[in-house]
Amino acid sequence: MKTIAIATNTFREAIRDRILYLILVFAILMIGSSRLLSLLTVGSEEKIVKDIGLASISLFGVATAIFVGVGLVFKEIEKRTVYTLVAKPIRRSQFILGKYLGLVLVLAVNVAVMTCFFYALLLAKGWMDFAITRAIVLIFVELMLVTAIAILFSAFSTPILSSLFTVTFYLIGHLSWGLLLLAEKLADGPGPAICRALYRILPNLDALNVKGMVVQGVEVPMTQVFYASLYGVSCTTIVLGLAVLVFRKRDFL
């Protein structure tokens, strides 16, 4: 119940944040302008609209997770409200989990609004394709993981540094496949082993990216969606566990 109370309060605070609405408006405008952009580019209009729409949901969702997520814990410390919370019979794990669930709920609302707007645009053009839902599900799983990463860094750093760390982590997660290519090109020695170890340790966000397959009309099996979601949730659980451990080490007395 305490975790739910913290999550509810976090959700209420987050939806009052102006930057949240600004990001959402930009996302909707981007999705809406995809029709115009498709007329100015070479290629299938339907594919371009779908590509821009899915990319907008993903990128603006990540922006929300980062810019709102990195300040969740820091604001409590800066306002000194965390001192009151830790003095009460509330576990620090409940505090972190409550903050996380509150932001995930905000992201769920944002993604739902953008998805409805996107589907309305596709329906108006007669391009309705429910395979897009599978891509959006994995986008949301990715947002859950990025949110956990943002909260992990916010547990011990400032919002600016946390944003920088989270963006870097996000980029590395989508480029981790390059570590295997680098390992093949490196000469014998510790280099290839280090690259392969980093590839296995770092979250592979590209495993959650099926936007290109959906746009090109390639079937995305439900088994792939399931295992990719399981992978994303597992990574999220590990990152949240690390966030709890880091937050427990902080001394607020």
C-alpha cells in the first residue's frame, strides 16, 4: 500500500510538470506532420508515415522517461522531503519502486495518447495495421528499462549528469551490436574478450526494436515479442535492484 501511495503521488506530480505536456504536444505534432513529410520524400508514403509515427512514439517516450525520471529522486532530496520519508516506516525499496511505478504510469498514459492519435491517422488513410501494436508493446518495454536506468542514476547524481549518463546508456544499448564487430576486428589479446563481455553485460536495446520489420511488412512472431519483453523486464528488474542498493547506501541523517 505504501508503494502504491508513493506511485500515485508521483503520478500526480509528474502530470503537473509542464515539460511533460510540451513533449507530448511535440510528439503529436510530429506524428501529424508525418503525412506532410511523406509527400516531400521519396518512397512509399505509407511506410514513411508508419516509420515516422513509431519513431516519434519511441523518441518522445524516451525523452519523457529521461527528463522526468532523472529528477524524481533528486527533487525529493533537494526539497528535503526525503528526510521525512526515510524517518517514517517506509523502506527505501518501497520509495524507489513507488517512484518508478508512478513514472511508468505516466509513460503508459503518454504512449496510449500517442498511439490513439497514430492509429486515427492510419485509419483515416486506410492503412490500419495491427502489427504495429507489437512494435509499440516493445517500445513501452524499452521505456520501462530506460526509466529504471534514469532512476538508478538519479539515486546518486544530479539531474544534468543523470540525463547525460542515461542518454549515453541508451545510445550504447542500441549500438551494442558494434562490440561484436569490434571484437572480430581486434587482434588477439584482452580486447576481444572485453568487447564480448561488455556485449553480454550491457542491455541490448536493439533486441526490443522491431520498428523496421513492422514498417517493411515483415511478420514479427509473437514468440519474438514475448522473449524480447521477457528480456527487457529482466534487465529492468536488475537495474531497479541496483537502484535500491545505491539508494540504501545514501546517508540522509
